[in-house]
Amino acid sequence: MIEGNATLDVSSYLSGLQWLSTGDATIMEASIIAQCEIIGDETTCWCETDYIWSDLVCDYVNSCCIYPPPSKCVANISDYTPLCVPKVNVTLNGSIDILTVPMDLKSVLTSQFSQMNGFSSVDVTSRSGGVNFIVNLNATFKTPKVQDILSALRNKYSAITNINVTSIGLANMEIPQKKVCYNSKLIINCSTEEQMDTCMWQISRANQGPQVVGTGTEVDMLFQPSCQGITAISLKNITWFWAGIYTCLFINGSVSHAASAELRVALLPEAINFTSVPPNPDCSSRQDIQVTVICVFSKSEEKYTVTINDTVVQSGSSNIMNYSKDFTIKCAPESPAFFIAVCNITNSLDQSRTTVLKVPIIQPGDPICDQENAWPKTKSGVKAVILCTDPGRVGTKERTCNGSTWGEPVDLCVKEALNQLSAAAGDFEKGVGATQEVAIAIFDNLKNTTSAENSYGDVSATVSVFTTMSRASSKIDLGEALLPNFIDSASNILNTTWVSDEHSTTNLATSYLSSVEDLVKNIKLNNSEGHNSSNIQLQVCRNTPSCNRTVFNVVVELNSTSGEGKMMGLQNISQYLPRNGFKDSKKSLSLVVSATVNTTVNTTGPVNIRLAFPVSDEDKSNYNSLCVFWNLTEKQWSQDGCNYTQTGNISYCECDHLTSFSMLLSKTPVDLPFMDQITYIGLGISICSLVVFLLIEGLVWSAVVKTNLSHFRHTALVNISLCLLLADCSFVAGTFQNILNDTWCLLLVVAKHFFFLAMFFWMLCLSIMLLHQLIFVFHPLRKKIYMILSMTIGYVCPTVTVGATYMYYAKNTDVKYYSRTTCWLTYDSPLKGSIHAFLFPLGTIVFINMFSMVVVIVTLLKPAAAESNKKDDKEAAKSIIKVIIFLTPVFGGTWILGLFVFLMDDNTFSKVLIHYAFTIVNSLQGFFILLTGCFGEKRVRDEIVKLVISGKSAKSESKRNLTTSMAKN
């Protein structure tokens, strides 16, 4: 559109269009949006239908925009640009809180808002405590205009306690119009033309009010905190949870601009209840049995296609999605022990979810448990499940049939209120309703809900809430206001006896201990000194080199450079933690003490924890006390790093967990005398040696790399040294766990994992090259092929290994990729833990390299075996020793000791010796590479000598020239 006086001569305007890349343009359609008549000194203008005066005109000639607007404007405005703009529908939704509504409020609102351009109408609705009003406009506006109106209203009515306005039509949201796939990702953008102070997002679902959307595990806020005129959210895993109406709000004082749109998701059921009737078909009488399998899930608006064993079935209920199919089981002698049914659910975008039901069939002679009240006849080894029937409770009860005897029932029924709290905590973690007020409400309700009698299901649900909120606390700050209710609710469930199988109880106790410790650590305290309850006591000390606090008559002394220390004692939890390794203990530990230190970024040094607890004369006479800590990674008690002493009736437990180099290949942290000093001294020497080696290689490279073979060797040595240097530096940085946050700890673990693996893969390249040269003497490698292969093996292989390991353990809820305590890979059990992604490549490569070394030694022995005189045998022995000395550092032979460290049992004398040997030789590996790879090669030594001599000669020559010049003067 070209705006100006009524003329068809628009060619002069086209040249002024900066975006026009060509001199030629074709006008496809022209429309008149404004006209002006100039008669003498008087100008009369008007806007065409569907157009309205621009803000520029209204700002300078307000008479043209007053309500009701005149049909024509008599003013000299023909040169204003823009003169008229398209009409748009803008709605202002306002709210005024005032106890007594003035009689003239509606007329005052009409008078004030009629001054705005495009004013159409005002509707006022009374409510308790004030009024709501709606203003309809046909034009956009600037926020300061509305703010001036709100200020005028406050000045006129001093009784107004709050007033705010939200516009609809000034913000724009970009959201897909069609359904999006389940488990997909999406970024939703929202923008407005004005620069605003803050922004926020809300989501509304069916039968629910709007909830605030914030950063969580499934959503990220983009353009925060200074969103200004644009904001966006990134949904990382779209499920039913994220389907709804989204609203973005740009806020400036009491005025906000909003845009709303619905996100539709092709849903899939989150939970599928797949059962059979009867649950255990009885074929003991050899008569065919009819079995009905039922696939049930929550009702939704999604159009599903459901099949059971590849047969399409229809829902039999209008309230829930209930699909069933009848089968006849032939009770023949060769009939299988189980009947398999498969329920497949497909949504409108052809995404599907499948669940499998394994129905146990009772055969003649099978041991069974007879029906007992609500518990049906069940086959031995099968767990029977029935629904909860107690009022106010949801969930199931379980009971296992052992032989022909029923086991104890496990009550997994959960209070409805607790079930709702678990859902609210899940919402909080994902990023919906993640505010301090919601967190306080969750723990307040949790305290009240757990104060009454609790079942095992209630305990499990409560621990689930703790675990969920502890994960959320890593992203969302939790304040001290919720601390008392959190401690009380955590204490309440320790009054309940946890009745279940040993494995489930152990996992539940471990999750409880881990989540409670994480929450205590992550809750931000300002003035709180802690909180005491019946089973948990929490004490806090701040900014002191050492502090003493007492929890349950145990004195806890914490020595740290500075920061905030939190000491917590827990009763009645140790009985649920297994005594693996201490099964001979006759008495359970009665108290678990936990201590955490939140250090500042400038604090360094170890943290020492000392416990002093009273021991009765009976215990002192009959029991041998042990000082142990609960290893959350291995899920067992351990004495590593803890010392026990006793003075009179006071026992002392002192722990100091430090990191040493041999921790890399150890299942548990190692604390041996002088181990850390050896590690740091050796690493310091190694890092300096590697820097010197790389500098020397840079100086002598062109002189020593004359052949392909030397080029191959020195390329591998340089990359081995570079990777080892970076790995050593990462290891040293990773020893300061007290000052590292989670992100830095993870980055250092990835760096150590990658660079150590890259070093080994380059060692493999060197080994393969040497082996090829020995076996295929007349078929030498070409430089291009070697470089491509070595770069692929040296860097691509470790990248794939580290990436695949991280991705696998990022999705694993049982075992994590790294340990926050040690800043290294995790070990849980044989073949379980990310440490195996380091051990397997290491072991394989070291084995291949040792094989290559044996081939070299055999090749050297062939001439000696042919001549077999003593002199030649002596020379052969020297050659073998030389090969072993020169190849062991660059072939990773010293790391064999590390494999023994990993495989041997703890606390044996031989393992202690191997720990020391491994730490010494591997912390000095860089120094050995300097000796064997640099000074051990004659050509390199000669070049170093030449450089030193030439440097001295140049210096002497300069001195002689200077002396001669002075003599002449």
C-alpha cells in the first residue's frame, strides 16, 4: 500500500522502497485507505472503511479521535505517515478491587477510556470486593496511555486497593494449528511490538484454572529474565500433561498484554491396566477354559484404534476406555505354562503403545495357594494383585504365593490426598506451578497427610514426593519457609513399620535417605538454625572454621574453611538399610548422621567430620563398634575413609574422604596414607614433562620426521601426550569437589573419560602401526591412509563411546553416569555402572598392545635362536629389556595394575601394594613418555644437542661482533 495524496502516479514512490532489489515492479492491486481534500488553506481528510486514524494523528490532533469519532478530520495532516491504519479488535480485560463501588464508576470508566483511539464500548460487571470491566477498541495503543488512565482512576478513587488491565490483541503467539506428536519437542514463541518489563507463561487444562509455567525437567524458559518484547518456552517431551491452552503475558506494572492458543496433542495413554478374568486360569481338570483379557485406560478425546492379539476391539464403556476380548484356552497336556496377550493402542498420528500380559496357567500338579477372602486362587511363584476397597484410598495390594502358602500382604494402597500430592509434586518438577507458594503448600499438606497412620504404600508415595522435589530443587530454589513441614513429614513416616520384601525395602530406604539429604542440602536457608522433630534433628552453623552441634546426644564436629554446614540425625532408618559386609553384626545401628557443607566459590580444602557418641558399658563389653558410612552408589555400608577410636564411654568416628588417582579404577573411594601426596606430586611432574615433550617435538619435528615410519610414530606420540596432558589437568581440577557445582563436575567427568580413552585409542594406533610394519614388511602403510585411520580410531571412537555412555545413563534412573561425590564414573555392581565403559576399551586395548609387544620380542629373538651363542643371547636379552622399557609407557602396560585394582577384593595387603604401585607409575606416565619417547631416541637427542650448540654459537658470535665494534670506536 502506498499512502499519499489521491494520485495514480506512484512511480516516484517506488524508488524510495529500500527492499526493492530491482528497478522494475508491477503493482498487482492498489487500494485507497485515506483521502484528503485541500481547499485553500484548509485540509479535510478521512479514512476509508475498515481503517482508522493512526496513533500519530491522534497524538497531535486529538479532535480527530474523540469518541464518537467524526467522519472527517479538518486538520493539516495529509503528510502524516501513516495516516490511517487497519482496524483491529483489541480487548482490555480489567479488574478493580474496591470495597464500595461508586455509583459513577461506569461513567468515569467510559469517560477515561473514550479518550483512546478506536474506542468502542465499556462493559462493567459487579463482583464481591470490586468490579470487572471490558473495554473494546478498534485500534492498537501504547501502554503508557492505559497506565495514565489507571493512575487517574486511583487518584479519583482512593479506596481502590488494586487495579490491573490485560489486553487481548497486542501479543501474538506462534503455535501449531494441527495436533503434534506424542513425546515430541516444540518451541512456542510469543511476541509483542512494545518492550515490556517481565513476562510469564500459563497453561489451562479442562476443569482446571490457569497454572504458572516455569523452568522444570520438561520445559525451559527462553529469553529469560529480560524477555522484553519476545518470549518462548521449549517443551522437551510433549505428553498429555502439556496439552491445553497456553497464555503468554507481557507485563509492565498494572498493564499486561496477553495471547492465548491451544496446543493439541495426539495422545497416548500414560497408564494401561491390562488384566485377565480369571487371573490364574485353572487347567488342572483338563477342561477348556474361557479367559477374558481386559485393556483399560483413562478416557480422552483422542480417537484410538485398539487391538488385542492383532484383533481390533471396541470399547465397552462410555466412562472409561474399556476394551476386552474372550479367548478359549485348550487345556491339553502340552499346553504352555502361560498365555500371552498383547494390547496395542494407536492414536490419530499412527503412534502406538503396547503392553503385554502374561497370564499364568495352573497345570495339573502345580502347587497353588487356595482362594482366601479377596485373594484369588494363585499359582506358586506368582504375585496376586487386588484393588484397594478401603474408603479414601486408591491403589493395590499385593501378595505372593510361595509354594502352597500365602506370603504376607503388602499394602500399596495410598491415601487419596497423598496421591494428589504426588501428582502435584510431579507437576512442580516438570515446570507447572513451580513457585515457592506451591512448594510450601505441598510440604504443608504432606505433613498433615502423614501425621495419621501410614501404610507401606503411603510411605512409598511420600518418598516419591521427596525424590521428585529433590530433583526439582536442583533447578528451582526452595526457601527456608518449607523446612519445618518438610522435616516433620520426613519424620512422620519413620514412625511406620515398613513391611515388604527386603529388596523393595532397601531401595525405598536408600531413596528416602538420598532424597532427604539432597533436599536438606538444596533448601536455601537465611536465618534458620534448623528444626527438630521426633525422628529427625537438623542443626545449622555458618561461616565458622569449625562448628559443634548435637543431634540425638551425638556431638557432630564439622571442620571446613567456610560456608554453611548442615548436620542431621535420623532415627529408625538404619534398620531398613542392609548390613552387607557386616552380616556378623549382632546389633543394628540406631542412628544415621548426615552432614553437608555448602561452600562458597572461593573455599578450598578437605572437610573433616568427627562424631562423638556415648556407648553404654553393656555395648562396650559385648560389641565391637564400627564406624561406617552409607555408600549411596553401592547401596551398602562401608568403612572406607572412616576411623574409629574410643575413650572411656565416648566413641569417636572421624571421616575424611579425599580423592586419589587410583580412584579411577577402584569400585570405592580409596584413602591410604600419603596416597594423595603421591598423586599430586606425580601428576605435577607428569604435566610438566608432557609440556616439555610437546615443546621439544615442535622444535625438532621437521628434522626427525624424515620417513613415513617416523612420521607415524611421532604423530601418535604427540597425540598420546596431548590427550594425557588434558586428562591429567582435568583430573587435578576434578579433585576439588567441594567448590565444583554439578555442571562443572559433569564436564570434568566427560573430559577425563574422553581424553583417557583417546590416549588409549592412540596407543592402539601406534601398536597396530608397529605390528603392521613387522608382519607386512613389503607392504608399508601410506601416510594418507594412516592419518585417516588414526584420526578415526583416536578421536571418533572415544567420542562415540563417551556419547553413547552418557545418553544411556542419562535415561537410567537406577545408576547415574557420574558420581557427584568423586566426580568420576560410577560402579554399582559387576557389569552395572558407567565405569565399565572405561574398563572394557582399556582392557581390550592393553591386551592388543601387549600382544604387539610379544610379537616384537619374538621377532627380536629369531636371530638369537638361530645363532644361539652366549654373546647373542646377552644382546637379545638387552633388546628385550629395551623393548619393554620403551614400549610399556606408550602401550599403556602400566594400566594392567589398574585392572588388578578393580578386580581384587578390598582391604587386602596385596591390593594396597598394587594401589601404591599403580598410583606411582601412572601419575608419572608423562615423565616416562618424556624419557622414552624423547630422550630415548638418538635422532631427537642429536637435534636437541644441535639446537643447544647453535644457540651458544650464535650467542658467542654476537658477543665477538659487539667487542669488535667497541674496539673500532
